[in-house]
Amino acid sequence: MSQSKKTANTLLLVLWTLLYSSGAQAHFQLLYTPEVNLSKAATLPIRLIFAHPLENGHVMSMARPQAFYYWHKDKREELLPALTEITWQGPSNGNTAFAAEVPIKRNGDYIFVVEPTPYFEPSEELYIQQLTKSFVNKGGLPSGWEQPLGLKAEIVPLNKPTAILVGSTFSGVVLSEGQPVVGAEIEIEWINGQPDLQANRFGASRVTPPASVLVAISDANGVFTFGIPRAGWWGFAALGVGPDKRYQGKALSQDAVLWISATELR
Ligand SMILES: [Cu+2]
């Protein structure tokens, strides 16, 4: 094949991939750390990445978040000053993300929260802000993982989020300003490319994403349930459930995101 023909074919393939995959990708704010159950004091490596984890596609650029902290018992620990800007690499591109090293000493639950600066998505002509929670436990002692944090929008777990087994189910309740949201649309994704925290990149895709986005709808009490088919990181994004609908003169989707790490019983 001539060089120009090859180039044309490559361009077509790229276009086709973009068109084909645009329907299957969901935005997810990641708040990732490799190990959610600690037996002794440790320094947690954390990465904040805005990506399409199941498709393992384009990595979006994150601005410095509006807030980043954890709740431990009754205390909120501010982590914004601990963030360093990094470049996170996906299979097709690299983009701005954030890293932190967070010391964990006391026993109990740590609920991490990132409140990102809204991101403008040109393909949808709207801003997206995903208020995101992720959980770590030290010493096996529960201390409030089931408590709402009073976020504008949040998913509150109904199963202990640091003890989720493959083949079991996970349920959560979607809250907007503390009230259950009936009929919320919750997109569900799995982190397909293993995050490599040394290289700050996603590994190669391990599964073929399903043809269509996985979705649950919250019931009359704001509750949804999902059966966990595979070990690894599962994310739940309740779309547009937050009270803020506009940002800088444009539409805003204020979403609630929650992450769990599922393990095999063996
Ligand atoms: Cu995107």
C-alpha cells in the first residue's frame, strides 16, 4: 500500500474509533489508591484522574480541585495542599492529573472526597463536576463508612465499601442535599487498564467493554443495587443529581461518584 493510502486508512480507523466509541464512554472522576484495607500505619499513594476507565480511552485534563480531604471519625483532614500536579498517561494520550501521599496512622474508616473544579466537555456543551468518594480502612475497625458527609450530591454505601466480594452485590443510596433521589441514572464502570502508580499510567485493557454503558436506576428510596461480576475497581456515577445546574453561563452536570474495590473470596 502507498504511504498516503496507509495514512488515509489510519485516519479512517481513528475517525471510526472515535465515532464508534463515543456512545460507550462515560466520564469518571477517579480517586484511586491500590490498597483499601491497611493492617498497619502506611503512606497511601493517591491519584486523582479524570478519564473513561472502562473504555480505557482519552484522559481528560483536570484542573486543581476545589476541595480534597478525608473524613476520619469526626475530623475532616484537608489534603488540597498535599496535591502535586502530574501527567497521567492513557493508551491514547496523557493529561493533567494529581497525586498525593497521605499518611494513615489511626484505626478506622477514612472517607476520601474530591470536589473537582467543573470540567467543560465540548462534545456535550456542558460542564461536568463529579463529587467523588473512595474508602480506606485501617485495622478492620469500622468507624462511619455508612454516614453521609453532607455533600451537595453523594452516594452513600449500604454495603461496607472496603469488604465487597465478587459474586455479591453492592447497594447505595443517591442523595441530593441529603434527600434520596428517585429515578437517578447511575452509570457503572470498571477500571480496565491497571493503574501503574510508578509510571503514572493505565496499563493495557484487560477486557472488551460491553457494547453499551452499564446503568442502574435508583428506586423510590433512592437505592440502587449492582451485582459485582469481577474483582477490581468499580465506579458508580449518579448523573446530574446535584442542585447546581449552571456554571459560568453554561449547563452543569453535578454528579455523585463512589468507588469500591472488589476482591475474590479464596
Ligand atoms: Cu471525555
